[in-house]
Amino acid sequence: MTGVINTTQAELEKNGFKVKTVSITHLSELQEDIDKFHRQGLLDKQLSDSYLRFQYGTPEDLPGATIIFIIAVPQPITRAQFTWQGTTYEADIPPTYIGKTDDTRVKDILTSVLKPAGYRLARARLPVKTLAVRSGLMQYGRNNITYVPGMGSFQRLVAFYSDCPTERDDWQELKVMKACETCFKCLENCPTQCISTDRFLIHAENCLTWLNESEGDFPDWVKPDWHNALIGCMHCQLICPVNKTQIKKVADGPIFSEKETGLLLQKIPSDKLAEVTRDKLVSISANDWYEVLARNLRVLIESRLFTPHVP
Ligand code: SF4
Ligand code: SF4
């Protein structure tokens, strides 16, 4: 294997990651993939204003960028525990949410190969799912979740620009998994019925993930027993046959005491929490979605949906 891209790939794969590269000449096509959905009226305005703030131009911190590395890092479900009124509850954080450690590992590996060769890196703020499908790293499912061979949807995506030579360009057509041609399990099991057969995009404005990542009260039509995760939703990923070998991958998360759980439910500002509690939140990236944590935790406790923990 020769060339800086192949060396980088070998280093990432040694750590269990998968990588593809695309030339930045495709950025306008990537933008068009997203704009097309806007023009077709398939993206809810509020949702797209919140989620789709991407930067398609050459990055300011790396004006000579030539290439984008898109990397998939395996990530399990993380199960945190909360004690409240004498009972300990488990609450899941789905794959993709926990960022810092994995993102740093990716950056360190890229830097270890690219920096000695005289090349630089900058984080890419792009629609990484679409980019990863365009690179052939993964394929879409009917539920619009993306799947990597051997990892299923249990992974996190990270993208970096570099100014190294574009030795390889993996850009290709968007693809949906073959398994979805004859399978409707996610559609049949989605509690909000936001997956349909008459369009590719799900009705994301009704997806539990959008609803529980957004602030404010849940709409009246959302039934309490639909909630199944501290953030996001695992229904369609757990039922998906492509994830069959992945769904038992669960990592132990932090344990919040009765006192800590009480403070979280009261939505005490995070800077007023003890450092040890803040560290626990950071370990599940809950500092990124602290504004919705109290509401999501409360609805899970009230619906008694998540399993009381039996030591
Ligand atoms: S549940 Fe079936 S249809 Fe849905 S993403 Fe998985 S394979 Fe595709
Ligand atoms: S994440 Fe949940 S609400 Fe969203 S499509 Fe999947 S099952 Fe439906």
C-alpha cells in the first residue's frame, strides 16, 4: 500500500474504523443533494433551519483543502443509570451521540499520518450522512438511518478536510440498502408513522428524534410510552434485521445518584452542578443537549418505560 491516503486508511482500519475520501470538487453536488429536498418541499422549514446549517465552501481554516476524509467509528448504545425515589432506572443513549472521545481518536490518527507528511486538517461541517453515502462508506435504510457494512447503524461519522493530494475519489451515486427492497419492519414499527413508501425522506418533523432533540413540550399526539431513549429513538434501529448482530452492543454509562438525578430533573444550570456530575454528563455528551435532558428524563421516569435496574 503506498500513498498518504492508503497509509491513513491502514492506520484507521487498524483501530477498527472505516474511511472513504472524496474530492472537494463534489461539494456543490453534495449541496445540490440537500437543496433538491428543499425544492421538493420535503424538508420541514423549522427542522431544516435547525439541522441543516452546513458550510459547503472551502473551509476558512484550510483554504487549500483538496479532499474530505469521511470516517465511521463503531459506537454501541450507552446505558446510563438514574436513581429516583428509591428506584434505579436505565436510560439509553443511541449510537452517534457520544462525540468527544471518538472524534479526538480520529483526529489523532489522521494527524499522526498527515502532519509528518506536511499536510493539514480541518473539521468539516457538512451533511455527513449524505456525504458518507455518496462516498460509498454506507447506504441509506428506509428509515433514513445510514448503515455501514459490519457496523450497521451502530457507528458515528466524522469528516475532516485535508490539503493532501487527491489520490483517490470515492464519490458515487446515493444508494439505499438492498435489504430494504423487501423489508418494511421499520415502517411497521415506527411509533409516529413517519416512514412512508411514497417518498424516500421520512417525515422527520414527526420523528421522535427531532421531537426530543428540540426544546419545548412534546405534541399531544406523542404517547408517553413511545419514548425509549434519553435522546433520539432506537425503535427502528433495534427492529432492523441489518442490525441483528449489533443490538447487544451496550456499554455501561455513568450512574447518577438520587441527589444528582433530582438536580437534573430540576434543570439546575449545568455550571451550578458539582464537577463530578458535569463530568458524567460530558461522558455521554449530554452537555450538548442539556436543555432537553430534564424533560426527556422526566418523561421516561413518568412513563416507567425504561427498565428499573436490578443490581
Ligand atoms: S428495517 Fe428493513 S426496511 Fe427498515 S432500514 Fe432495516 S432493512 Fe431497511
Ligand atoms: S427514529 Fe423512531 S420515530 Fe424516527 S423513524 Fe425511527 S422509529 Fe420512527
